[in-house]
Amino acid sequence: MPSINKTLKYTKFRPWQLRTEENDRLAYLLGEQGKLRREKKSQPFYTYVDCDWTPVNPKAPPKKDNQPGVMTTDSPPGFKSIYVITWSMNTDISKDGEMKQVLSCLETEVNKVPKDAAVVINLQVLRDWGIQYEPRNLKDIKSTPWVQERFNLTAVDKTAWEFSKRRKGFGFEVEGLLTMSDCRMAVVDVFQLPLVTLGEEERSALVLSVSIELKKDDPNSEKKQIAPAQEYMHFANVQINQDHLDLQRAQMMGLYHQLLANSSTYTSTVIAGVCGMRWKDPQKEPLMYGLRDASLELGHIPGDPEQNTRSANLTLPLEELRQDKQFAAGAVRPVDIDILRLPEEGRLMGKCGVMVGYQLKEGIEHVAQE
């Protein structure tokens, strides 16, 4: 896509012209984002079967009797709550063993989740170096026993990673997004949705969709409801631009319209990841059109440093502190939030995770895999 920097170049606005100029820029970006909706790229997800990660077409998931990660007869028939974790591996240099430390922290948190709740984990800025080498972050994830037993993955190699490329020395480093979904959930679609940019490296949101169904009323009850044929819950894994407010708005509004336009009140969406929120300039208005900030909805004060997910250290100036976010829309509400930190570095760690528990609207539940 050609650069649109010239079109959106910031100039010195007269005060009475500022709002008009902002609206014009936003309208232009929304138009560009709307065009990108047609470039949706579907992809398989991967499940661990017979000691290997096997690609699965979301439209026709296989039955896996007596395989790791499959719902058994002791498993609940569905889910009325779900926990979403987002964690950005955002460092200039990946440290040896860092992914394993994060996985250990994630395992601890996942084990705390009630058995009748599902879990989705969004990871950002996973890395692969060069051309011939296997992604070092993915290698650790794929070989972890609890991941193999409980989760499906949206990627097992870098072929789907068109998110970012940075040249270093004689090679290049590729960055990507990965979503880990509870393997009891009925995945019906996995796709990448390109996001409008300002002539920079390509960016896409990674979206995973699962089936939900309305819980039918007791036939003897006076209240009767007709269940739709199929409803969905969407999980968008994102790394949103942090430098341009108009760009943030266009990307988030584009995601909202892509995932919730013309849907019923039962369809719901959670957008989680690096959502462009700087600590020095916390979100002062609700993200538009029904997207709700889980942190603010649960009573946290805007700009609260305890909510930082990228904290102060020797190489990171105060103005670059960041608060990764989760936004919800539709028939889901946040009930609990926690900032996850690696214990050895505590609050001064350069990266943290965000874990939010959600409850589904009364009368609906996730469909579990058979």
C-alpha cells in the first residue's frame, strides 16, 4: 500500500480548524481500513496429535479420541467464563531463556483458572532470526508439555508472520503474533486482518473465532427464546501503533466493525494486546462504539502506574512507559484483572502480562469440542 504520510502530514492548525482536520484525517484512515477488510487472510490452527503439531482446517475440526488436550467425559459441556491473557515479548534483544520464564509464569496462572473456564493467551513480538533457523520463541512454546496438553496454536513456524521485518547485520529478524486457545473451544475461524499504517512496516490483527450458543430455556417455562443457528466470540490479538492517535482510532474502529458489524447482541469480542496506550497519556475517553476498557471498567484509575506493563528501567525513559490493554464488546463483561510479572524482577521488569477474567451474558455458553 502506498505511503500516506504526505496526506496525513501534521501541520500547525488554527484552533478553530483543529477538530475539522482531525475528523478529516480519521475519516480518511477509516476509509483505508475499510478497503483492507477485503484482504482478510484465513489460516489453519495447529493441534498436538501423535507427538506432533498438526494443521487443522477451522471449518472441520477433527475428533481426537484419547489424545492430549481433548475434552473428556469429565470435562464441562461448555464455558460460562473465560480468561484472556496478553503478553508482549517486547525487548530490543531477546534474552536466552526469557520465553521459558514467561511460559513458567503463564503455567502458574493457567493452573489457577477454574476447570469450568476457558483460557485464551495472546502473545506479541515473538521473534525468528534469519532464514534457516527455527523461531526461538516458538520452539520453546511448541515443546512445552502443558501447552501441548491444553492448547491449540495459530502458528508453529514463521510462514504466517508478515507482521514486521527488521534488518540486522547480514540477516533479518521477523516478528509475529501467536494466539494459544483452549483446545476444548470450538474454533470456527482463524484469520489475519491487515491494519492501515502510515507507510511503515505491515501490521495485522490476528483473530480467532469460536462458537457460542444460546442456552435454551426450560420448555415448561413461560419465557421461550429461539436460539440463533450460530453465534461467535472473537479474540483479536493486536499490536497497535503508539504514536498516532488517529491511527489507533482507525485501527480499533476497523476491528470493531469487522468483528461486530451487523451481528446480534450475543456476539462478543475481546481485543487484547499492545493497544497504543502510553502511561503519560492514558485513555481519556471510551474507545468508540461500545469498546470497553477492562481496567477502567473494574475501577482502576486512568494512568495508574501499577497497571504498567512496560516499566521503568535503565534503557526506557519515563515517557515510554506503556499499559497494554484489553477491550471488550458485546455479551461479555470483565470481572477480574491482574498484572502478571516475573517474580525475580518484580515491578521493575521491562515487560508484564495482563490477565482478565470475563463472564458471558446470562443464558449463553461456549460450545466445547466433542
